[in-house]
Amino acid sequence: MASAAEIAEKAERDDIRNRWLLTTPAIAIIFLAGIGPLLVVVLYSFLTPGPYGDVKWEFSTGAWVGVFLQRDIFEGTLGIADAHLSIFLRSVWLSFATTILTLIFGFPTAYFIATRSEKTQALWLFLITIPFWTNLLIRTFAVQEVIRNEGLLNSFLVWSGIVSAPVQILYTDWAIALGMIYVYLPLMVLPLYASMEKLDFRLVEAGYDLYATRFKVLTRIVIPLVKPGVIAGSILVFIPSLGAYVTPRVLGGGKQMMLGNLIELQFGAGRNWPLGAALALTLTVIVTVALLFYVRYVAAPERRNG
Amino acid sequence: MARTFAIKRQPGFATIAMICIALLYIPIFTLVVYAFNEGNSVAIWKGFSLRWFHAAWNNDKVVDASIRSVRIASVAALIATVAATMAALATTRTKPYRGLTFKYAFINQPLMIPEIVTAVALLIVFARVKVATGYSGLGYLIAAHTAFCIPFAYLPIRARLESMDLTLETAAADLYAKPWKVFTRVTLPLLWPGIIAGLMLAFVISLDDVVITEFVKSGGQDTLPTYMLGQLRRVVTPEMNAISTVFLAISILIVTVFFFISRRRT
């Protein structure tokens, strides 16, 4: 006869087996249409481009070399791939600018919401969440309408006399930056709000008791306390900005490319699938590093502190 | 009495917050207003009219794409929700066991990879499968959508499960209810709001997708967002505004319902 301990042990084993069985469908689907294909991308990045797209099954590190270097057609020497580098730099620069500007606008907004009464907080939060859940393409399209030459922004600028003729904003880097700030602002406000909501205002009060100015309270007490929210928001904005595809395509008009569009180009007119694969993996690596940073410095300490 | 000193106030913050909210809504508001424009322009107002809604309604491509969008989103959200519910049951209310972190990472993987990367990965693989099998139906789009919907469906279901303790289930088992009966009579009714919330979230996420759909679709498989993306390259008429307005109204409706369901406490 089995002892009580053995029965308990068997029950636990069965429980864990059932838990694996229950997770199988989700894991299988994500493997088939997510992780599996990603592994194929790794494989493709080490193959030779086919003449009409696709690949030839010959090993080559050419794609990885091509991410940053290009062979001079006439001399056969390797130089830095200026075109790629400038798109890389533009992507990083635009994502960085987007992050900073959403922070500048998002911080006071989140603070304002967090300091309302509980009931109105929910309403303000709802107002921020609505644009967040509406279609990204539609929001980008809405920005396009506002900033086009005969749009609301230019009409206002001309009407107010700031400029005498409409300024070309659409299809410039400015348009991409404006669009990304617009679509990713809620991603900054929400985590900022989450950490400000927990802010202990007795500390703020103590600061004033010790004759701190409003500015000092903000920079010495509030900002250090909500730093996890600042980091979380920044990463949550930076990551999708770096991989943005729709916004630069619609607002940059195909001329002002970002990484996402460069990757697409390799699979379309560029007909260099291995290079596209290598570029996609480069983007993935950058994003993963940012995410690991996030997990290590934001998510994990927060969980520990409850 | 001296005016109380508002410790929470920071000068200028309220103004910036108001500007932010206004800026978030001005473009959407403009978009909706010009959907009702009589004229052909998305910038010059010619008077109120519903003609662009009629135009969109009578545009076969729009209707086709809308039906396809809803079809893909329904099937993908349904499968994703079932898979996510099972996964949530398997990953909550337990002491940590080997492989739990692996499961979390796996389920959330679609959130961690840039969409454009997943899109080209699926393009590569599905292109081969299409050639090998000759099948080019909606299955590819449904599979892709299901995968990225799972983490979104999983979130509210898991949150709901974590707020439920095991006492009721234990009580039912003490009263000799079989595991299946405990599940259908106790767990499922309690979990229901989470499941509905997850289903709706997955549905909206699938409906909104542009990038992955754009790369995976075969010819003639436009969904509403990819159709719109294609149209944005041309001269835009208020028809696009009309389509967007209807789309917006549906999304806002679903999100509002979701908001109230997920806020309701046990």
C-alpha cells in the first residue's frame, strides 16, 4: 500500500503534468507562428541571396557584413555602408527624440492625473487609454491630415501670421517624430501614472516642512521616487519607436526610411532576403537588450518591493 | 484663515496635461468631422453630408475587407482565448515549478519581438509552405493572428485568476465534486469576466493589426487596415475618414465595455 507521502508526491507529479498539457496549445501556436519562424530568420541570415528574391542554399556571412559595411563596386574594398548607417542613426535618433519628448509631455500629464481624486482619476485615465486602443493606422492617418499643407496645423500657422505660406511638414523627419510622439504618448503616461499613484505624499509634505521650493521637491523627491516609472515608460516608448514601420511609411512617404522600412525594402525591391534577415535580427538584439535592462532594473525590483 | 498650501501642486503641470489631452483628441476629432464633409477634400469644409459613408458602404473592396477582418479576428480571438485560458489555469495559483518562467517567456514572446521582425519571419516561412502545399487560404493569417493575440488574451484571464483563491474549489472538492464539475460549476463562472475581457482584447488587437497582415496576406486577402494602408498612398478622399470613423466607433465601444468588465471586482 502506498504511503501518504507517496500519494502526495504522485498528486504533485500529476498536477505538474496536467499543467504542461494545458500549456501545450498556447506554446505550440506561438512556436509555429512566432519562435519557429524566427529561427528560420537566423538561418536565412547566413545564406546567399537568390537572384529573384528568396535564397540560395549556400553558406555566407555576406549579409552580416552587409549590415554595416559595403563593398565598393569599382575598387572592391570594404567601406562603411553609409546608407544603412544613416538609417540606423536616424532610427535611433528619432526614437530617442520621441522618448524624451513624450517624457516631457507625459510626466506632467501623469502627475496631474495621479493627483486628482480617485473618481476623476479613472475618468482621466480612460481618456488616455481610448487613443491607446484605437487603431494605430487610423491615428497615424489622423496626424497626416492635421499636418498636411492644407491641414489644420498649417492653416493655423498661416492664419496667425507665424508663417506666410504653408510649411512642408508631411514627408519629413519632423512628421515622423510628431507622429510617433502622438501614437506612443499613452505608452509613456500609463507606466508613469502607475508609479506616481503609489507616491507617498507625506514625503513631499516633509520636504516643504524643511523649506524646499516646489522645484526642489520635484527634482529631489518626486522624480527619484518615480524613477522606475520613468525608465519603464521610456523603454516602452523607445522599443516600438525603433521598430516602427507604419508611422514612417505613412508620414515619411517612403523617402524618410527607418529600420523597419529598410528591412521591408530588402524583402521587396532590394531582393536581398539574407540582408533583410540580418537587419531584422540586429533590431531584435537591440530591443532584447533594452528589454533585459527593463526586466533587471524595473520589473524585478518592483516585484521584490511588492 | 490662511489658504491651505497645496502640497500636490506643481506649477504648469495642469496646463501641460490639458494641452496633452487636447492634442491627443484634436487629430481624431478632425478626422471624424471631415468624414461628414460634403466636398472631396479632407481639409476644406463644404457642408454636412453622409455621402462618404454611403460611398464606403457601396465600395465592394471596403465591405469585402471588413468582412475578412471580422472573420479573421473572430476565429483568431476565439482560438487564442481558449489557448490562453488553458495556459492561465496552468501558470497561476501554484508554487513556482520548473519550467514556469519558461512558460511565461514563451507566452509573452510575441510582445517582445518587434512586429516587423515577426512579419518578415512569417513571410519567409509561409512563402515556402505556400509553394510546398499549394494552400493559400486565410489559414496563414488566422495562425499568425492567433499567435500574437495569445499574450493579450492571457493578461486579463491571468489577472482574474490571481484574484481568485482556491477556497471555493477546495470546498466543492470536499463535497465530492469531480474535478471537471469543479471546473465547470465553480472555476469557470468565476473566471468568466476575465475570459470575456481577454476575448475582446484579442479581437481588437487582431482587428487593428497592419504590419503582420501586410506581410502574410496573399493577393486579394486585404483586411480593412491593409486596404487603408494601400489607399493612403493615393489622393485621400473623406471616404477614408468615414471608414476610420466607423472603425473608431467600434473600437471605442469594445474598449469601453472591456473597461467596465475588467474593473468589476469579484
